[in-house]
Amino acid sequence: MASHMLCASIVTPTPASNLTKLPRPSSSSSPRLPIRLGSFKCKAQSSSSQSQTVYQGVYGPWSVDSTDVKEVILYRSGLVTAATSFVIAASTAFLPDSFLATEIVKPNLDYIYAIGAGGLGLSLVLIHIYVTEIKRTLQAFWGLGVVGSLATYVCLAQPAGEGLVQYVVDSPVAVWFVGPLFAALTGLVFKEGLCYGKLEAGILTFIIPIVLLGHLSGLMDDGVKLSLLGSWMALFVIFAGRKFTQPIKDDIGDKSVFIFQSLPEDEKKALVKKLEQQ
């Protein structure tokens, strides 16, 4: 049940009698799709693109259109942006201060952090999850993390004469304020690991909170912390890179579900009744 709720790419054909048990539709979560379910068919393409592959969904056939492709590419690009920013920023923990790259990166850590947070936010806007409440929860965590980061920078880091990232490193208690942003990232990689069986995503689901909690509590020595941080960096790069090896349709999921969610209530009832009769 959990995988059905989270995965936007794995939909087991559902008996018609169970269709009414699917997640309640929400117009706020429905993707912007140029379609209607006029005669109870999911028309996901125009007449000029009839050669596209048609997939059979729970509520009818659907296909990938140009808008879907753009959204998936942006979703994956957001992950690459977040991973690249994190690796660049975290690399300063392993490089000597006299190293040229360190001298360039350290003064700009906060800008790199902001770019990475923006990339993650873009991905959370475009992620396909059937249950609206789960998607909104991840977005809410991201929002809390952004607000907490700004508050920490203005109220704590600046008065101390430090940047945000360096302040969090020096003051573990600040993890409470920036932590929700990383909780959103943890939720995203958990969803990816659950839906696609990606080992690197599954490991990240544990490494991210362990590193943050270890830093917050002070119970983890620097050697262990650096080892886990290095693993986080490597796995994040693999995770983001491997997203581009998947078919576009994987990140869309069963588009017929999203199309169904965008319909008026009377059309939903009519479609469910028709499918039950079939």
C-alpha cells in the first residue's frame, strides 16, 4: 500500500470494483495536462503525435507528450543541481585550506547552498506522487527548511560574523533550523528508492538523517562523520546521474490517474461506473 501511495511510476492494474478506493483527487496536485477525458479515454496526445507509444493505465490509455518530457527533464535537472551543489560545498571538509578550490568555494558556501536548495525545491514541485498530502508534506518541509535557513543566517550567523553553512558546522544546534530541508530530501530519495528499487537511494535514506543527528547530538566523532559525509557525496552523485538512465515515463507514473484527478466530480463518477460495468 505504501508503494502504491508513493510511487508515481508503479501502478498495478486495479479491479474496477476497487477504483473508488484510490486516493481522493485533488486539483492542487494535478499536473497541468492539456487533456480531457471526453468519451472516457485519456487523450494524452494530439492528432499530430499518434505514433507515440500508448500505455494502458488504471483509467484508460495514455502517452507521453512534450510537456511531460520537459517536466521530467526539469525534475531530474533539479536533482543534479542539488547533488552538484552539495558535493562542491561538502568537498571543503576534505580539502586543505590552502587548496585553490577551497579558497574559491569557502567564501561562496552560502550561495552554493542556496542554489542546491533551489534545485531541490524545483524537483519537489515537479515530482509525481499520487497522494497529494505526501507531496505537500515534502514541500512543507522544504519551505520550513528555507525559512529556518534564512532565520539562522540573519539572527545567528551574521551577528557571529559567519556564513550560514559555517555557522551550522560550528554550532550543531542550528541543525534544528535547517534540518527540515534535508528531511524533504530524505523523503524524496526514500520515494525514489521505494519506487525504483535504487540501492543508492535506499542507503541515502539512512545516511542523511544519521549524519545530521550525529552532528546535532555530538555523539559522532569527526572520523565517522567524514566517512559518512563522503558516502553521502558519492551516493548523491550516483543517484542524480542514474535518473537520466531511466525512461521518461518512469517519472510520470500512470498518467491516467492524474488525468482522472483533474476531472469534475460528475465525470469521475461516470467513468468509475463505466469501468465497473466493464
